[in-house]
Amino acid sequence: MHSPAVTDVIQLEHINHFFSGIWLGVEWDDPQRGKHDGSYEGTQYFKCRHPKGGSFIRPNKANFGVDFLTAVKDRYGLNDKQDVQYGTGNTVVFGTKTVEFVGMDSVAEQQRQLNKLVDISVRECAVSHAGQEEEISRTCANMRHINLSKNLISSWETIIAIASQVKNLETLNVSENKMRFPSTSTFTSSAFSNLKILALNQTEITWTEVLLCAQGWPVLEELYLSSNSITVLERPDNVLQTLKLLDLSDNQLLDGNQLHLIAELPRLEQLILRNTGISSIHFPDAEFGCKTKMFPLLKRLAINDNKISQWSSINELDKLPSLRALQCNNNPFMDTEKNPETLIQLIIAKISQLEVLNNCEILPAERRGAELDYRKIFGKDWLEAGGHWNPEKNKPSEEFLAAHPRYPTLCLKYGAPEEGELKGRQPLTLKNQLLSKRPEMLCGSSVFLITSPSLPSTESMTIQKVKGLLYRLFKIPGSELKLSYESSKLEGKEVELDNDLKPLQFYSIESGDCVLVRW
């Protein structure tokens, strides 16, 4: 069991005398461990971010941390003070126990030579300061990737002190350290001149502080800022211009318009906005059917776990010129469609260039099917809104085009829907492919219409299979059913469907023909 402040003390405010002896004022990472806001009997001894996040503890209960190099040696078994001895062959002796490791000879040799280490993780090792100047650069000359997450680092200056001794630093993770960051523009350090990936999750950094520090990140490509209570953004003028990935997840942004402030990042390819509280997305610089100038290279977008309730925001995503992958699960708009397959089809049809949806690849056949179905489902709405098969008379209303901005493009791609194709919104079941309306009982017979004989599943359906479908509808055995049809072209002539093994197409049944069922 760790002492109370081993990894949780994030700020030492004052040393105060009350009761007897010396006490430390601390604020916990987890405010539930605290008791007050830094005050006692009306006197404010130190300030807390959380009203119940503070405690007073004795100095011997606090862990003030270790320097970076000590943590590295402890983590990789290179500290002379450890009770570890290297035995013969592939063994290590821990006290009185001998443990055998495969390939231990080469690993031990590499660990003895810290300057060969490229990837170093000292996560949760109580690192609080850099140590003696230049000691890191002399000892770990080849480090490129460092994980410093969840330590006792309290200021960005400490990070600079460590990074400035790592010549070729490319990846740095300092998440879960509650730090103080520069509040004004200061001297830009060259410590991060080669840094490409930086994680600052749960560090309580603000966007303003990000932009100030970013002056020292000239080639940064990936920036992770999850869970930092960032609510407002600012334009990143002359900084973050090389950024390809930005993670703002778990920050409650003021509104979707905040995105406009980062929309001109010239190289941004991936934007993660999971659980940011946004309820809408809008690109006002582009009309429907046109592409926005915002986010010119954005290929992958994550907006899952948000409050987006209107399909209009999904329509807006079609304006992004480079969008190829989208994650949008757990948004209220998805509750408007009960059939999950239909929901996926609608999203695919609305965003023309999408190739991956919720981590699933969209195959060409799936896209074609989704677009054709979309064209049919909303065909009646199109006609009622002023749409017409004659191009000269085709004038759908602005309201319809706002709700279905891709519909004119789909009509150009596949042709305007014919009257026989139009259908209401219904599941794509076999029953609905075959029947245009529920059967009407007429003198011991049932009448229904074949509306989609062009579909392979209907056109090639045998009479026997049709009887099987009718059995599921009426619970009448197929042996008792007598089928015939009346052609819409030959009024009054009835043709018996007497061969159960023949498909419907054998009898030249067409859309609009009437099939009679008797028993």
C-alpha cells in the first residue's frame, strides 16, 4: 500500500504550522481523496481547483519524487542499490531466488548500456525533476521515444529540462501530470525541434497554452489533448502548421462552431472529437452540392459519443473534400431510424466519398445498393416537392434539397426514379420486394401486385417459393393454393401459374400485373 501521496500529490502549496509540527498542503489528482479546499477554520492556507480536493498531510507521508535518470535505472534494473545480481547464463538472482529469462544475456548487456536505449518508459515512476544538468545527454544519448506519463511533474519547464538533453526526441508522452504551463509568450526552446508525436492528455492545459507552447514544436505531426477541459479554441496562426492528427476527445467544446477556428490547418488528416459535446456541424462557406475550403486534407473524422441530433449535420460532412473514414456511433440522430441496416445505408448515401464507416469498409456493391435505395425511398418526397422526370419541369423545393442535397446527383448517376420504382420507407425484406400492399380478401381469394420483378430475388423466384411465402403470410398449405395472373396489357385474360418449378419470369409477369391466389 502506497503512502497517501506517492503518485497523487500534484501540487505543494505551503508549509504551515498548526496543531503541532509541520504539515503540507496538497491537492489530489482524484478529488474524492481530499477533504477541503485548502482552508482550515476560516483560514485559506492554499488554493485547490476542486472544492474538496485538498488535504493536509505530514511531510513523511509525501513522496517528493526522483530525478529522470534514477527512474530509468530503477525501471530497467540498472540501479546499483537494487538487490539484484546477474547470475551465469540466462539467470537473474532476486534475493535468494534465481529466475531464468530467454535471451537475458543480450537484454542485460543492453540495459547496462543506457546509451543504447531508444524507447524508454518511466510511467508512474514518481519522476519530479530532470536531475543534474547534462547527465541525461551523457547517459542516454540515443533516446527517441519517452513515456513520462502519470508522474509527479508539476511544470512544463521540467519537461523542457529533460527534453533539451535528448537530441533526437521524436515521441513524448507526458499525460496525467498536472502541470503549470507558460501563460505568456516566452523564449522558444529548441528542445522539441525534432518532436513529431506529443501526448498531453489529462494535464489541464488550455488551448491558449497549447498555442504558446506550440511555437517550440516546429515539425509536430500528432497532438493528443484528451480530457483537458478545453472549451474554446483559437486560430493557430503560424503554429501547428505541420499537424496531421489532433485529438480533442473528452473536452466539452462550447459548440460546433469552434471547429471553424482550426479548419485552416493545412495538413490535418485526422480529427478526433469523441465526447466533445457538439450538437451540430456546419460549413457555411459552401452551398449544398459544393465542397468546403475548410479542413482541405481531412480524411478521418471521429464524432462518436456526441449530441448530434439532426441529419443535416451528416449532410454537411459531404462538403469535406477529402473525407474517407467516419466514426459517428452514439449520437441522437441514429435513434431516428430503428433498422440499423437502413441507418447505415442512409449515411453511406449521404456522404459520397466515404470508404469506411464506424471501422467497417464500404464495398462498391454496398454503396451502389445504398444509393439506389435512397433514390427510391425518397422518390415520392421528391415528386411532391416539385421533382419531375422532365428536366425542364424538374424544380424540387429548397426545403427538399436541404434535406437531401445528394438527391439530384443520384438522379444524374442512376437516372430519375420511375413511377414503378417509387416506394415508401420500409424494410428491404422479401415480402416487401414482392408485395406492394397487404393482401385484400376477395371471395375466397387474395389479390396482390408484383412491383419489383427486376430484382433478382423476385424475378428468379419459383412458383413453389411464392407459395411458401404465401404460407407464411396466410398459413394456407401450398398444396391448397391455386395461382394465376392477369396482365395489365391484356385486360380480362387470366393465365394459370400451374408449374411450381418455373420462375416468375417464365410467365413474363411484369410490374403492375395482378396475381390471384385461390384456395
